[in-house]
Amino acid sequence: MNRGIVALAVIVAVVVAVIALGGGHSTNGQTQPPAKPDPSRPAPPPGPNIVVPVKIVLECEKPTKLEDKAADGSVIMRIGSAHMGKTIGYLEIPDGWIKTCGLENVKGEDTGGKLPGKAFYEFDAPREDEYYICLRAKWMDSCGNSVWVRIDDRPYVGVEDEIGKIDDSNFKWMWHPVTEMAKIKVFKLSAGKHVLELNTKEDGPMFDKVLIATDANVPGESEVDP
């Protein structure tokens, strides 16, 4: 009698162990695949140790504030649009007004802020970090391929290059990084509100977008919306 009870207890223990080790996931001896995730449910938020890259895009035709006239009333910055597969807006510094206003001696100086024509863009940095700036612009020619840039009340940084050059008087829309000493410049920004300023350096160029990002990679030519 005791032997029978012991044998039954052993059998029950074996069955319980099999169920605990996966028997509940099988049908007719075949293991069932794990359940697929429900696509209707949102993905869980990133873990606390995952740093999400920041990407801020400013539309140049939508400045927070625009100082678009010279002292004599001449229009020196204006909003325009062009159709390139889709319609894009841009900020333009029209050609010729520097000579008309007699400001040739100021053009190209090493200090920004001397020429009229300023566009201001407010933006929020979500966290304290190192940021990089690229402008999507179309230069006019080798005498209209620059602009001054600054953040808040920091020193102006000149952007001047020949990226997108086809010939001396023909350029393509391209992304132009803000550089210093031949390297893309690092802007250390605190979390919160900041102001980016574009100030005339030469007349002629057009500006589509400004990209402010924690990623130092410059967008490709085909990336209209980075």
C-alpha cells in the first residue's frame, strides 16, 4: 500500500515538472511559437539610458522678427517662393542693394552686425547639449555666397563657401555647415529658449532652412526635409 502511494506521488511530481518546464506551451507535443507583438499598441518609450538625437528645423521664410529695410527704406531682405517638385518658401537678400546704399566698404568685414538686414528665429533646445548648425541655401555667385550667423548674443560666425557651385554665377541648393577653423562648429546650448540670427554679409543668397541638431552629419543634397 505504501509502495503504491509513493509511486503515485512520483508520477504526479513528474507531470507537474513537465508542465512547469513548458508543457503548457505545447499542443500535441509541439512547441507553440511566441505571440507576435500587437502593432496597434504603441512602442514602449526609450529606456532611461537611451539618448535620443535632437533635430530642430527652422523655416527661413518664417522668422520670429525680420529687420528687412535699410535706413533709406530700401528692401534688403524679402520672402520668396520657388517650385522644385513642391513649393518651398525662402528668405532672400536681394542682389545690388549694398552698392545702391553705398555700403561696399562694410561688405565682407570680419565682424558681423555691421550691415542692415537681420532675421531672428526663436527655438527651444530640449536639453543641455552640443549642437551643430547647417543652412540650406542657394548662393548667387562668388560675391554672394556668405552670411553671418549667431546664437543669442554670442559672437557672429561667418558662413562662406563654394558648396553647390556649378560655375562662377550658378549654384545649386545645398546644405552649408557652420564651420570654424575648417571644422564644423560646436554650439554648447543650455536647455530652454534661444535665438538664431541671420545677418547680411553679402547680397544675393537665398535661405530655405536652418537645421540645429546634436548630430554633426551634414544632410545630403537630396534631403530637403532633414
